[in-house]
Amino acid sequence: MFQTLPLMFETQYNELALAVDLLAERIRALGFPTPATYSEFARLSSIKETAGVPKAEEMNNCWLKARNQLFALHVQFLRWLKRLMTKQRLIF
């Protein structure tokens, strides 16, 4: 079990690094300055970090709150996209 945890954490770290790079590329492509550190990304995020090591129930509640925030943002984006595509006479 112990050996699988470091591999899981390494995979998660690599995926996060790639996601941050992709996000930075998109921001630059839009002509805006990009955050240069993880702390800057965290400051701009609507999902806030938890300080310390929360107990299991609190950790689960934090995860659930973050998941709900992401879902709500996704719904907002889809509504915006549908309005945009309707204006452009595109099918969605």
C-alpha cells in the first residue's frame, strides 16, 4: 500500500503541473499576464485551500463543497455557451 501512495501523488503532481501549464498558455493567448506560482493560482481560485490536516469528515466536506462549486461553474458555462451559440445561430 505504501508504495502505491507515492506513485499516486506523483501522478497527481504531474497532472496538476500539466494543467497549470495549459491554463497559463490559454491566458497568455488571450493577451493577459499569467500567474507565475501555485500561490498566485490559489489566490485566484474560487476553491480555497484548507490549512493543516483536516479530520476525515472535514476533508470529505471540503471535497464535496469544491465539487459542488465546480459543478455550478460548469452549469454557468454551459448556459453562457448556449446563449452565445443561439446568438450565432449555431446548434447546441
